[in-house]
Amino acid sequence: MKLDRSFELNSGWQVALVPVAAEWAAIRALPETQWLAAAVPGTAHGALLAARRIPDPFFGTNETAVQWVGEQTWAWRCQFEVQDSASHEELVFDGLDTYCTVWLNGVRLLVSDNMFVPQRVDMRRLLRDGCNELILRFDPPLQRAREQEALLGKRHLWNGDSARLYARKAQYHFGWDWGPVLLTSGPWKPVRRHSWDVRIAELDCRPQIDVLAGRATLQVHLRLEGAVVPAAAGLRLEQQLLDPEGYCVASYSAALAATNAIDAVDTAALLADSTLEVGVARLWWPIGLGEQPLYTLLTLITDGDKILADDRRRIGLRTLRLVQAPVRGEAGLSFCFEVNGQQIFAGGANWIPDDNLLERITPERYRERVAQAAAANMNMLRVWGGGIYEDDAFYDACDELGVLVWQDFMFACGMYPAHDAFQRSVRAEARAAVTRLRHHACLAIWCGNNEDYAVAESLGRHGPGATGGDFDARVIYERLLPEVCLELDPARPYWPGSPYSPNSTGITASSDPTVGDRHSWEVWHQQMLPYQRFHEVQARFVSEFGMQSHASLGLLELVLPPADHFPASRSVAWHNKSGSGMPDGHRRLAVYLADNLRAGNSLAEQVYATQFVQAEAMRYAYQDFRRRWQQAGARAVGGALVWQLNDCWPATSWALIDSAGVIKPALHAIRRALASVSVALRVEPEFAMVALMNALQPRQLRLVLRVFSLGGDSLFDAEFAMSAAGNECTEQRVALPQFSQPVVAELCVFGEGSPVELARDCAWPEPFKFHDFSAAQLSFRPAGMTLYVSVDAPLKGLWLEAAGTRFEDNFIDLMPGAERALGLQGEAAHCLRWTALDHPAQVADLAVQTLISAGQSGPVPAQTGVVMARAARESCP
């Protein structure tokens, strides 16, 4: 029998607009007609949207039409039944967004002003047998924040309203250079009634692992609360560690005794320590380096045959260390992660909240997004400091898929205050986050903030040449947060900010490329360097960089009014928030397009062109950064995290996956660059430079280099061997003849004595706009769940789309010769839309092509297939 019970209060909720500062009586007096059905977890925006009281804020410029919602006071109410109760009855709010007052049965229970601090409040004395009424009032967040700002002073920031710095609310809700202003409020996380006699208030499991011996020791610390004095002698702690298959590999059992009283009346704390030994430990590895076995730690507090409380959590056994060591032949120190004794190149992306209405992000959606990153060979995601501490489902997915997490605390781009009340709130927030997340194997590092040191430097308050002035929040980043981490999660590295570049004098600029991490925004922002020059903006760890592109055409067509389906429309511009002061993302996009392509003027052509540029930029960036992952002792670049993986709304942004979950071509370019074996090819007059990146053991590889004219003539080919060192980059220079015309080179990598291709890269004459790549004739040959493609001349950037079909490889370059096999997932492709550089979008009916091909000696050219398919039947849109 289990006595610790939790009752979700997730049904029967209603929401209503109420007067400012309305109290219990005024809220209860509202007419029934003013109340709308509401979901919990939920927001006022979400309830109004479901009731069709507001338009979709993501459509067109509707963002402006819903601003009134965030300016109002909203009340939420529900009723719940209680038939019996335990010695402790608590209301638990996992998250209240943000300025909230709570009443139960007419009595004020709680006032909360931090979105990130869960609240637990005793309600036993107020409970009634039968029906109980709960009311929550949420005050308008910007108004409340501005009240604080008026008292304590306006502070400098980048992005959003300056008052946000006083609000412990997701900062992106105030608007960012990739997202709208949607000032949500409401119970954004579950609300529940917790009925208990004894509860596990805290459980801290700290594995100690001997990697070489393959053993692990788990030190577990518990803090219990409950009515246990003088009955403590009857309580027992029972623990089991289950392996990934569910078999018990370690256990612990002992009687418990009270050690100190919290409340002399009826509450006590029991502290208990246990040790579990694992003789054969299966190590957790990041993706690409091994498996991700997860053990289950089961903890029970029993009294005879009664289970008073329990806890179940999954853990991974691994060691992790942040390595900062000299870099051979260079200034500064490395910045890289070591897992289970092996240094790794951290290739990944920055993560932002996946929606503005957080209640819409389901566990399945978290899993899909993390899986998309893992499928792109990303082994790290950075949870950015202007969003939220993500739901458990996000970290669970990262645990399962082998994706490390760089976790920011929630401060971004501003000069935050640090008065006593603010620090108390931040301390509670940090303790809640660290306690909840520290058991996750994926969690790699805690980081104090995003770009706050850079903001301080821009004001002369930090870094070289600092002239003084307040930088109040340093006490948070350099004392408060590291104190919390040292107490609650001492084995995990803590880093004061991102970017952050310390040295012995403490005056290094956060942009220093020789130490710490750096945000390399010389491409796109700042001087708008050509993306071909990413090699000039390297750093020991590049934690931000990026290039914008439009969302997918299908998504844009859904969120743009029909009259705005053209690139220069008001709605398209509205959905690009990039800029300092005035949005200027459309201007920057135009520069990068003009520098590289002859892009068409239709929306479809602009979508392809911007996504093409983004993909090429990412190919250059990841190849150039990873190329600097040299041998041990010379880890010049330890990682690259692109800004950004995902989007919170339909936008033109730096995201690799749009808000509908559609991946962009750039994600395929990154997947190839981060593969266990990857190659980068650069062609100069009379030679080719080959960089072979190998994350695995040393191996012998066979490389095939071919050079073609733009018309498809073979001009040069060579085959040579390379010894790929383990876990580093190996470079080789290959002599080429002189060519009197523009050429395209392709390099393919094979295992020694194997026909299986491991990696491929192509080098093209640039800028692309100076050349004509339209000569290629493309042919398809479908065969079940494989699509074979071939060309008679070089084809650049082939992008394939088919409803219900996912292509294992996409945005590919094709050279004359053997067919290229593309695996399909989902449904077999029949109606195929394809685009390539200098080849406008075309549609092919593969089913008809298959019939045509059956009577011919070879595959049918794509253009021929289109004409004949449409003549036969108009089955493809």
C-alpha cells in the first residue's frame, strides 16, 4: 500500500479577465459568462486562442493584435474534491508565470514572483471535506516589472524591454531578435495536491566511477520530511539499482532514525546516506562514441508493508571533465570536454524554447527535436539563458540519445540587478534547477549567463580598458551561483558566462579567441564577413555563430496572408526580428544573397536561396572549426554550437529546424561535417587541401579525388591513401594540374579495401553567381525505399521534398558517374518536388517514371518524367 499520493489538478479550470489587484471576493463575484474554459498547464493566450477570442498571434502581423492580453490581469479557478486526507496536505505548483497570488477557500496561501521557482504550500488547515475552491490571480508582467524599474532604476540591455531585467520570467517573452513579444501568464506547469505522511524531499546520487576498472560506487544522500517522531524506529530505507534491462545489480536496506527536528510539533527531517556498488559498470557515452545505458535508482521508504514514499530516477554512469590546458604552439588554453577519459569535439547547437506558448511543447515534441539534433550527429545542445529551464522530457531525451547539455542559468543580454530580494529569488531558482536536473547524465556544465559580460564590456564596466561603473550581477555569476553549484552539484563544472574569457589578470575581453568560449558573430552581425571566412573567427570553443534563412515554404504559406506571399511583403519582414533597434535582418539576408547567388524573386526561390546560403555557411563553419581539433595537447577548437537549432514561431531566423519541425538544408550539411568520419576539401590553384576528421580509432582510408568541368567533362582523377589518426584531424596537400576553366572537385572517402563510402565533400568555383550550373540533366530511379539519382554534369545543392517521406541524405552535390543511392524513411516517394542551384523547382511523378523506365534501357531524365507524368495524369500538385 502506497501512502504518498499525488492528485493532478489538471481539469475543470477556467480563466477570466479581472480588475487590477482584484481580491478573492471580487473575483468570485464575476458573472459566470466571463469565465472561459482553460487548460492547465496553460496560459491566458492559450485559453483565449482555444476559445477563438484572439487571432493566431503567429499569422501575419497578428502579434500586434494580441498585445492587450499581456497587459491585463487574469484569474484562474478550479474546484477539487477531498474525501480523506493525510497528515500532510500540500498544494504544489511546479511553475507559476509569473506574478501570482493564490487563494484557497477564501484564504490567501501564496504570493509568487519567480516563474522558475516551484511552490509547495501547506493547505491542511484550510481543506474542507468535499468541495474546495482554488483561485490564482496573475498580474500583468510588464507592468509589475516596470514598477520595480521605477523604484530601482533603468538598466542597460540588448533585446526586449529594459524592465525585463527585474522580472524572473522567461526573457524571450519580452521579444528577442528572433521571436515575438508575447507576455504570457498562467500556471505554465502542473498543479497538484500532494497527500503524504512522509516524503522524499531531496535525493542526491553522486556516482564515482573507475573507468579503467569498470566499476562504480553510488553515494546517495536523502532528506526526508514527515510525521516520523517518535515512529522513526519503524521506518526503513530500501534501494535497488536496476540495469537497463531491469535486473537488480546493487541494493541497500537499513533502518532509519530521526536526526534533527524541523518543527517541534509534528514534522521532522531524516537524513540518510547509502552506498551502492556496481561491479561491472556500463558507461554512458555521447552519441557516436558508444551506447547510452541508463540505470534506474529505485528508493522506497517503508513501514512494515506500507510504502510511505518512493522515488524513481534514471542515471547514466560516466565521468566528465572540462579541460583547459596549453595548446601546443599557440597562446592561451584549450576549452574542451572529456568524457570517460576521452576528449571530445562538442559539435551541436543552441536551444531556445520550442514555442512561445510553453504548454504546447509535449514530451513527444521534445523527443522529436532532440532526435533531429542527434540524427545530425550533434553531441551537445546549449540551453540558452533567455529561455527556461526545460521540462524533464527534454533532459530525458538527451539522456537517451547521448546529447550533452550545456545549461545556462536564466540571464541573458543585460545588466541585471543584484539587490538582496533579487538575490534571494535567484538563489531559490538556482537551487530548484540544480536539484531537479543534477542526476541527468547528459548535463555537462552549468553556465552563469548569456552575453552579460559582453554587455558590461560594451559599457566600459568590465574587460580591458574598463572605466568603472556598476556591474552588480557579477556577485550572482561569480559568487551566488557557483556557491549553489558547489553545494548541490560539486562534480559538475561551472562557468561564469557565455562568452567568458578569463586570464590571470581578470581583464581579458569575452571575445578573446585564445581562452574560454566565444560568440563569433563577425559573420552576419558586426562586420558581416563572408561566410567563406569562418576560419578567421575561430576560438577555443565557439558557443555561438550562425546564418539566417527563411522557414520552409509550406510553413510560410500557412502563416502569411495570401496577398503577402512575396519576399518583400510586410508579413515576411515582420517575421524577421533580427536587428539592433530597428530590424534589419532582411537587409543582411539580401547582402549575403547578392554576394553569392543569382536568386529569383518569388517566395519559393528566395526560400531555397536563403536556405542554400545558410547550408553553405554551416558547411564552411563546422569544417573549419572541426579541422582545428588537432592531436591531444593541440585542441585549438574544442567545440562549435551554432545559433540556433529550433524556432519558437514561424520566422526567418538562424534556426536549422523551423517551428513546424521541418529541417532545413543546413542540418544535412552539419550532419555530414560532424560525422564520425568527415572530410573537407578546399581547392586552390595547383593543389587541393584535404582535412580528414576522424572521431574513431586510427584507420587507413582510401580517397578518390575527381575534377570536372561545369559541363561534366572529366579533367582529373586520383586515388591515394591516408592514415587517419584517432580522435583528431589529419591534413594532406594534393598536387593538381593547372586548369584553364572553372572546375568542380569531388573527394570521396572509403575504408581500406572497402567499397562503402564513408564521407564526401565537393569544392565549387565561387561566388556561385559568376557561373552557370544549369547544364546538368537529373535522372531518378526509384526502387522501393531507395531512390537512385544521377546526373551528366555537376549539380549543386539538390533539395528533395515529398509528402510523408524523409530522405536519409539531402541537399546533396552530384557528379557524373555512378548513381547515388538515397535511402527513404516513412512512405515511399511518389510525387517528388526538387530544386537545385540554377534549376527552378520542378515536380516529378516517380510512379509514372517507373512505368516509363520499365520499357527503356535506362532511367528517365527528371524533366522528361515531369512532362510525361503530367500528360498522363495531374496527380502531383
